[in-house]
Amino acid sequence: MAELVEYERDGSIVTLRLNRPEKLNAFNDDMVIALGEQLRRFDVDPAANVAVLCGNGRAFCTGADVQQRQLRPREELERLGGPQAHGAKVGDLFIDFVNWKPVIACVHGYVLGLAMGLMLDSDLIVAEEGTQMQITEVSRGLGGARYWAVMQFRGASALGTELALTGRMFDAEEAFRHGLVNRLAPVGGGLDAAYELAREVDRNPPLSVRASVRTRRWYLKRLTEEADMQQAPLRLYLTEDFQEAARARSERREPRPFQGR
């Protein structure tokens, strides 16, 4: 599974590349597990201090692989408690580390669905101009509560509420204006900007940096767990609306009118 996420270290800076470009880096279970393994590898690599997380091909990531994760049989969704397999939950990727090293997300092309969560959970974000972003869970019937919470955490409360209710597409420029991303880079210049930011971080004593990362992620974990707990009893992944939205996406058609059940 390692080839699904490439690992490369140059000095003390690691590059993690999502490597499923033929699927626009959409996440299946194996890819989530592979990213988790590479993040842990980075965490214990004694020569590594900062990681840049990016995607090969035309997009950072277009979210979940609908065919595998959102079209699971109802019995499997009930057994798993949702579309994500045990040990393959993207929301768990940045918790329970040993050394708490910073990760910079470098995004381009598209950042959709769970890729939004991956980006927002990262410690710093560099986005190329024109990058298209969307909380696709809103229109798929899964709800945007977790994204709403993380956007409040990042200080974009009004925008976060709007996006969690409308599910509309927005771009990197709008995200930058509202403080969701740290650096805006020209098209094709995302990695250069991300490496520059990584070097700025890396000039500091590493233990000092990691103390801040650990504190940030503890508060983020507490907030997202509260949001997940609020939404969990609704079991939105078992609703007729979710099933219709997932099928419509897979069949490349407009969904039929939602019934609220």
C-alpha cells in the first residue's frame, strides 16, 4: 500500500504525495491506511522535522471513492457505523502521535469532501490560486457539522456556517480572504511556497514547534469529537437521501427530490 502515498525526505523536510492520480487521488480504504502508515513513519523519522502533504496529478484529492466507501451495502454501513472502514477514518489521521511534528497541506486543483477535512486538520495550508473546494457531504446527505466546527476553530465562522448549510463550491482565493488557508500561491507554485513555509518553520528549535502542534491538535481533537458526537445519533449514512445522493453521483445524474428520510 506504500505506493498509494509516496514518501520522500530532503534534509529535514518530508514530502508525502497522494498517489492515485488516475482517480484524482480519491480515497479508498487502502489509501487512508497507507497515509496513516506514512504519517507515522514521518513522526518517528529522526531526521525529519516538517512534512508537506500534496497530491500527484490534476488534483490534491476529490474526496472519498464513492464506489467503495459510500455505496457499501446497508448491512456493512450498520456494522461499520458509517462509510469508513475500521482503521481507515481520515478524521483519525492526525491524532495519537509520539513527536507531534507539523504537517503543511499543499493543495491544488480540487479539494472535495473528506479532502477538506484532511486539509483543515493539517497544521498549515498552502493553496494554489483557482483551487476548487467543497463540503460535498452536505449535498450527499452526510452533513457538514465537522467541517463547520473546524472552520470555527480556524476563525472563519460566518463562511463556515454558510458552506455547511449550502454545500456550495468555493475557491482558494475566498478561503484565503477568510483565513482558512495560510498562503496563496500561483498556479504551479504551490510546492515552492509550501517548501518555503516549511523552511521557515524548520529554522526554529524542533521541540518548541512540536509543543505548539501538540496543543493545537489536542484542542482540535476535542472540538471535532464533540461535533461527531452530536451528529452520530442521526445515522445520516442510513437515510434514503444519502443512498439516493450516492447513487446519483455514481450514475452521473442529478439526484431525485430528497424526501427528508
